[in-house]
Amino acid sequence: MNTLFPIYIKLDQVQTLLVGAGPVGLEKIQAIISNSPDARVKVVAEKVSTEFYEFIADKPLIELSNRSFSPVDLFEKQLVILATNNPKLNNQVRELCTKHHILLNVADKPSLCDFYLGSVVRKGNLKIGISTNGKSPTIAKRLKEFLNELLPEEIEETLNLMSDLRNQIQGDLKQKIEVLNAHTEQLVIKNEYDRAN
């Protein structure tokens, strides 16, 4: 059973540390920036790939230190992502993060993680996170492809209309929810009808 609690983090308001700047580090920083272009990320790595340098070249909110990790790198950080293949370092950082109450993700090491980086489906303001509880990133990737094809391009227009409607509804929260639920139920019924015909 997947007991993970899904949340969406405002990375422009959180101090993030990424350790590692090889192919896996590049994948992590690309995921961070594609989802949160204004994320402030400190990167520490002994070796930095050319592709990593190229990716961050025009991103002033990414600070790169070309050296080995030091415990002081955790100062004022709320989120840490490890993209290293160094088990000793991974365990050291795991202990430090636990001690200082910092959330940690270790690439390809689910047992060391406080959180996972799932596959993400994006259509305008709609964002759907997919988690397999660390069991199969490949299945998550396939579901992402399926949902990307399934979701209509008009979803952004629908989201904007629903936002306008929500702002216009009078009454308390319960009344607003009832109106919005009734309205979105009609959208679902209409989409199912359109697909059947």
C-alpha cells in the first residue's frame, strides 16, 4: 500500500541543496527547474559534467560549488537531493539530515528517502504527480505518457473558467464547494458523452 502523502512545494520559498552534477544530477536539476523555474538551488559536486554547466549557464538562482560536500552545506537548507553513487556519503548525509530535520531524497535509494520525485504530467496550470512508492519509475513514466495524451488541450481554458466561477460564488466554503462540485460533475458527464459519440 502506498502511504505517501502527496504535496506540492513552492521551491522558490525553500532552500534546496543538490549534491552531484553528473548525468543523474542533471536529470534532477532539470526536473526542479522545469517545475519551478524560480527555485533557488545550491549545487555541490566534485565533478561537473559539461551538460550540467551548459544547463545552468543562464540560471542565476543556481549556485554551483565545484568541490566535495561539507556538513556546512546543509546550513539553512530545507530540502536535500543526493545524486551520487557514493554509499558512504549518502549515509553520512542521511544522518545529518535526520539530525537537523531536513527532508532528503537519494537517487535510486528509496530506503534513504524522506520523499520521492515522481513523474509529472503538466497541462498549463494542471499538474498531476505520479508515484509508484519507489517501486517502478518506468510504470510512472508510461502513465505520464498515457495521461498526457488523454488530457485535452482545452483543460487550461476550463481551469481559468472554474477559477473565475469560484471567485464569483457567494457564501461560505461549504456552499462554494457544493456549487463547484455540481458544475464539475456536469463537465465530466459531458466529456464522457463526447467520447462515446
